[in-house]
Amino acid sequence: MPDFDDSKWTEGKAPIGKGVWKHSGITLDKFPSTWGAGEFLLMRTTFEVEDLNCDSYRIAILARQGFKVYLNGHRIHDYIWWMDNPYYRSIVLEIEEIKYLKKGKNVLAAYANDQYGNNSPEHYAAIDLRIEGITQADQEKLDLALEEILSSKDKEILKGASNGGYHYLGSAKIFAQMGKAFAEALLTLQK
């Protein structure tokens, strides 16, 4: 909650975490802040908003596992599954989440975990989080930049990609083709 007294919490620059996070040849092993010996991570920060003139807002988050994000005491996003991605993912906020953003002081908080069970051989995790406002001018610049670097094939692929992490950036078209191929292979094996 925004009025919670966090004065006894450890302070540090994000990303915060513990252990060594090795993934796809990338090692994130320098966390400027620690979070103790527990299984869960709690973090929060305050920030000032001068105006709410952006056309859209998104969360940029770096997290090893599941998390819940709170804005001014209201849960605005969660992801309960394993991610293990050492990069920032963008999550577009809808009107229902944006309504909790206000002029003046805001509190952004996250709850996350570092593992699924106490028997994990190594405990490691990291988390960082921010809210970004995007104006129409920003979006137009991004669209122009993407026009310059994406091939026509890349643009078509983007139209069919899901933004849901559970889809692993796949699409129904791709999964249907894979399912058909597996079914045909199984029929051949059964004969």
C-alpha cells in the first residue's frame, strides 16, 4: 500500500537480486542491492508525474520468475509462470491499469519469487521495473525506425505474433501447422 512504512528496507539501485543468473550466454551476476535469504522479493519505489499527456503507458520489466506489480496499492499486472529472460519485456497497460496513475507522487511496487521450491540447488533471481509513457510522436518515431530495419517478411511475422508470454511469441497459424505435422508423423509411425 502507498502508506506502508518501508524505512527499514534495504535500499539500492535496480536490478536487485541474488546469486548468478546465467541464460543464453548472458550472465547477470552484479546486483547492487541484496534481498536476504528468503524465497520472495519485495521492492518498491516512488516517482513523480508532472502530467498525464501520454497516449499510452507500459511497464518495462526484467524478472526471472513470476511477479505481481502494484501501482499506488492496486495490482496492475501479474505473471505467475517461469520466464528466465534476461531482458526487459514491455507490457502495455490498459485503461483499467492506467487509471491508478496520478499526477504527483506515485508508488510502484513488485512482489516476485526466486524459485519454485525450497529444494532448488541454487537460489538466484533479479528484478527491475519501470513505467514508461509513450506519446503519439514517440510511436511515430518508433514506427519509422522499424520501417527502416524490418524486412517485409519480418513485418508479416510481427502481424501474427502473440504478445502473450505463454505463446512464446508464436501464433495459432504456426501451432496449427506444427500440430498437423506431428499428427501426420504419428500416423506414419502407427502404420
